[in-house]
Amino acid sequence: MIIDLPQNSQNEVVLINNSMKIENGILKLYFPINFQENMYELTYFMKGKEKCFYCSRTFPKDKITLDHLVPQDFGGPTIPNNLLPACKRCNSEKTNMLKPFYDRYLSLSTNGEKSQFLSDFQQISRFLHRWYGLVFIQDWLEEKEIENIIVNISLDSSYRGKKYKKIKEYYKQYGHLQKPLILDRRNFLLDGFTALMFAKDNGIKKVPVIVLENVEVIF
Ligand SMILES: [Zn+2]
């Protein structure tokens, strides 16, 4: 898939900050990368840091956060296409709701209705995780053999911490990975190291990935 880049970046070099630039329409990330941080910076660069997408109010710069349109809970990746500036109140109110559910939630008037809705949503959410997996981002997904994914650090046991345990528990409960791995155009791993390690440990040969065709790590 192609990630959203600033409109003027097709034919000129755009320096975003010290860790990334855009050249010939390709976003270049300098190694070592902090992928999530890079994507947050890029999104603020493109979509601003003033206006909340949900309530349309304007805020001082440090009061704006970034919301995942498709929640991370449902595999929503941290890339500009899936990030929207949101005030802290709207972001925390939306929590892990998908947009149509959040719209419905906002239309309810009493606290009683709202708390009933939230508890119903948790039920539905378990059902969606079980039977629909990563359906909300399926247009961006591919499957890849893990041996074709390039990593530059060795997979060692020091990484089997809390995050690893969470991946394991989700997999046990729902039978698939919660989030896709993110790769650059040459299949270099940008995000999802722990999930890759989990897959290797458990003999999972193919994993869901999002390949960013216009992103490249440079060394
Ligand atoms: Zn808001």
C-alpha cells in the first residue's frame, strides 16, 4: 500500500526532521528507526496539531493527540492514513471503538444509554475479534512468509516480556495475530518485531503484513 505523504512531496525533497525525509515520492527513514514516533511526526506535519477531527474545536498544540481511525485493537496500523488529530477528551472517549460505533455512541443522550452501549460493544467486539480478524484493514493487508522478512537484529529471548505475553494470549484466544507486521518496500521490518518472534517460536510460517511501497529505510 501507499502511505499518505505531503502533497508537495512528489517532485521535491522535503525534510521532515532529523530522522526522515521525502525524496522522489519515497519516505526515507534513517536507521535506527523509531517507526511509531516517525509516523506521529509525519501525521502532525501533514494534518496539523490544532484541530480535533471529532469535535472540530481548536486546541493549543500540546493538547492534541493522534487517534487511530481503525483502533489498534482491531489491527489499525500507526500510519498517517489511519491517524487523525483528536483532543484528549474525544480520543479517550472513542477508546477502542470503530468509527460507526463511536458515531452511534455520540448520538445517545443519557448516561444510562451510553454505559449500556459500551457494555454491548464489548460483547460485539469479542465476536468481531473471533470471527472477523483483521477485516477492517483488509484492503491494506497481504500475507508473507516470515523467512522473507528482513530484520537486522537477532531474535533473542530478552524480548519475551509483557508484550510477547499479550500477543500469545490474543493468539490463543482468537487464533490469529491481532496486528499486522509493517514492512518497507524491500520487506525490511518496521514494526512488529515481537509478533515476528512469536511467529518463529510457534512455527507460524505466514503472517499478515502491510507493505509500505513508498517507504524505505536507509543506513
Ligand atoms: Zn475533540
